[in-house]
Amino acid sequence: MMFQFKVLLAKFACISLMLSMSLHSQEAEKTMQLNLDEKTVTQQLQALRKEVIALNRDLFVLEEDLLFPSSTQIVVYLSMNVGTYFNLDSVELKLDDKTVTHYLYTDKQIQALYKGGVQKLHIDNLGQGEHELTAFFIGKGPENREYKRATSLTFSKTAEPASVELSIVDSSVKQQPLFKAVEL
């Protein structure tokens, strides 16, 4: 993995050097030849820019792989269904009794969740073994009262990446919101 990063870094350096040399050589040629075809130079620069952008994207993906390798990765998602009995204000996420995320929501974000959107709430590295995830949901409940509820999930992290979905679902039978945490 580190070798790939060095190879991509070397490619990036070569392309940057080529771009720099190309620009310097173009300036020299411009002074020597006034009839230089500008269309060809523009096309070459555009091609070099596209290569640099592609290399930058590859470096970003490699950096993500280095920072969050799949063997230690955990991702926590949040989804909502309906929202009649609960208006979400914020979520606090604890992993093994350590607060890892506290997120405040805007009206637009809440509307996106009501329409079926799913938010990537947290991504982290986590060692193998037993872990506990606790989420605190804060907002307005039935009859516009302050509402704070929690849900927790104990799960076993293996060498595979882990995903957890936190969901807020209205229960029309109980006329209360239900808060669930499910390992995906």
C-alpha cells in the first residue's frame, strides 16, 4: 500500500516537472518562433491538466485507503422514516464510552433525511473485538416536548469493514418514535 503511494507520488512529481518544463520550453519557443500554433499548446495544457486532476483523485483515494484501511474501518449511517412523532435537532455518537461525533442539523438536512436521504455520520478506525456504540438523539417529541433518547448496539468487529445504521422510525401503534441501531 505504501509502495503504491510512493509510485503515485513519483508520477505526480514527474507530471508536475513535465508541466513546468513544458511551460518553460513553450516560453523559449515563443520568443524564438512567433508563428507557434496556440491551439496545439492549449490542447497540450488541457491534456496535462486532466492528467494532474486524475492523479490527484488517485492520491485522494489512496490516502483514504491508508487512513481508513478496510480491516479496521467502521462507518455509521443515519436514516429517518416519516418524522411525525420526532423532530431531530442533534445526534451524539459514542463508541466504547468515548464521544466521537456530535452533529447539529439544519432544516434542509432534516428535509433531506425525511425524503429518504442517508447521512454518513461517522467513519473511524476500530480494532478487532467487542465494541459498544451508543447514539443519543435530541429533538422535539410528541406534543412539542424536549426529547432525548438513546439506542445502543454491542457488536464484534472482525477483519472485515463494519457498517452500522442508526434509524429513526415512527411507530403509529405507540405514537412514539423508535430509535434503532442495526449492524449492516
